[in-house]
Amino acid sequence: MWNEELQLPRFEWVRIFTLDKFLQQKEKKRYEGEALRKLEDGKGSIKLQGEDAVELPNPPEFVRIVTRRYEIVDTPGQYTLPCQC
């Protein structure tokens, strides 16, 4: 859920890597600053589409997408904390 006052959730950067069969990674794309703002929808999400779409390679190659994102997390439930009495 978008919080206008805190500007959350928001992405700080997005990096896309390719990995070969030996898991050696190579950075393919990096989005931050103005390049990242072009991908945002104004509600805390991004869309990698069009010229920014990620093409999935054939195995044994892989794609890794790494993000730095800030968000408010609400995890309702019961929490048991040990007491050091």
C-alpha cells in the first residue's frame, strides 16, 4: 500500500545480472535515479517492459534481479519472546 507522506514503498535501485552455468555473474542492466523513475508506476511498483523487458535465457544460463526496496511491512500474528527473568 502506497504511503504518500513517507513515499513508501520505493525502490532505490534495480540491478539485472546474467549467470552462466558456472554461476559467474555479469551485470547486464542497472536502474537508479532517473532511469529507475521511468519504470515506476507512482504506487511503489516498477514494470520491466518494452525496451526494459528482461529476456529469459535458455538453461543452463540464468537471470538474477536484485533490488533495494524500502517498504512498511505488516505481519500480524502472535510473537513469543523469551523472558530473561
